[in-house]
Amino acid sequence: MTRCHRPRHALAALLVAALVLPSSVHAEGEPAWSELVQEPLHDLPVPAPGQIWIEFDGEVLYEGATYGECGFVTTPTEWLDYRNFVASANWLSPEGHARFVTLERGISGEEMTWRRSGTGHEADLVRFMYRDDDELWRARELDFRDTLRSFASLFRVDPGGEVIREWGEADFPFIRVASDGARATAVATLEPRFDDDPASLAGVIRIAVHCGDG
């Protein structure tokens, strides 16, 4: 298990203080996008194109179509130089309850970007959201009070730096992306977003996704 610490309150101060530091760009202005790719993938059953497989605490929760964007996403703007791999699933459980899982691995290529945005240079995130009703769109939203959620979130502020843990446990990077930009896997222990959330939200999640047209 990667050694890391969890500065729930200190992290905000760290990132705010970092904003005053001068920015610097990777060698010759080229971000190290190759860091986004992490191989080999975990030993999980990667599905057919357009499909995602999700297991939580040993139970397969979902095998089916991905939801929304899937694959490499580039977000270059005046203030943001960020590239990530994203994949999601949004479905109803056999009981008719809304579920949403999303994973994101991101790399920021320019120091001012990761200090301004608070993303850090390298970040992995998995969110598991679920509700007791069938409102699929509400399960995708973080700000609905009745949506239960658990996260795994680890990142590095600086390249090669210490791994910082916000939620959950994992060997970092816990999201592995193939060089084809279509396949990825993730393994992490999720942690409830809030201390009063049910303990059942904690557990090991395993994800395998294959972006593309099914």
C-alpha cells in the first residue's frame, strides 16, 4: 500500500499557500502527458467496446454501457492545462435504485495550472453514488442531500512528490490507462464522503472499462 497522509484541513492551506509560488513549465513547454498512461492494467475482465464492468465488495454491481464521455479528454484554456481519462456508468439496481460510478485520472502539465486548480500534478478519483429512489440524474449530482456517496481520491501536488490521500486507500496510481486510450482499470478501497454516512459505503471497488462504440 502506498505510504501517504491525509491532511483534510491542512491540504487547503497547502494549496492556497502554493499559489504564491512562481509557475514553471515542463521542459521546452511540453507537458509530460505520457504519465497519464499506466500499464499494465489490473487483472480484471475488460469488457467489449462501449461497456464497463463494476464490482464492489466482491459483488458485480453492473455490466453494461458506459455513460457520457469515455476516454481521453483535453481541457486547454488560458488558465487550465489539464488532460484526463474519464469513464462513468449510470444505472438502476435490481431494486430500482439509482447508481452512478465515475473514475477520472488526470495530469496537469503546467505548474500554475495544478496550483491554481488544486488538482495537483497527478490525480486519481473514483466516486460511487447511490440513492434509494430511481432518479438517475440526481445520482450524478454531488449536491443532493439524499445521495449517498463514497470516494477514493489520491493525488500528488508535484511530479514525483508525496502521495496525498483525501479519501480511501489504494496503491497509487490506482487507475491504470492503456496506451490506446480506450481501456482502463481501477482498484481502490472507497470511503464514505461524510463521517455519518453508512459504513456499507466502504469497500473495495474494481472497475474495468473499454471505451468506444459497442
